[in-house]
Amino acid sequence: VAEDEPSAEEVAAYYSDNCGGLVTVHKEVTLQTGEDCGPDGWQRWVRYTAKDECGNEAASFKIIYQGFDMSGPALDKDENGVAVCSEPAMTITTSQGADCPV
């Protein structure tokens, strides 16, 4: 699912029926290709069709989502800007008390 892709229910909220009835929306993925790291990125085509309680349909519409990974890895930092390590740090000392590099 594309980031911020609306659900069928969210799209249905933009429709109304002249008889005051319930409007439902059918969401259908018609094409999905590629991947984040692929040379051409990815595409996802979604068709939305609204229908009233009597079965009358509005013209469907299609939204094409596309993208690819454009950012490099990021170092995790805490609120003070200090790097956060996922492994516990360990300090080793020699018998003379000098700190060894970690």
C-alpha cells in the first residue's frame, strides 16, 4: 500500500446520493509493478468505483501511485543527537587499568 493511500471508506466520504442513501466505494488494485530498489521504482494503479444503494455507479477513477527509494541509510539518534546503538556497549580494561578500544 502506498503511503497515505486512501481507503475505500475515506473515498466514500466525498460522495453523496441524491436520495440520501448510503454510498459505498469499491477499491481495486489493477496493476502493481516494480520495487523500491528497482531501476524504475514501483507503480501501483488503484481504481475506485462509487455505488449507491440502488446499484447506480458513478464514473470510476484511477489513481497511479509511484516512487522509489531516494534516501540513504540514516544513523539513529536520540533527542540529544547522540547515536543510538542497538547492541550494549562494553568496556574492557587491562590488568594495569588502561581502557582498551571498544
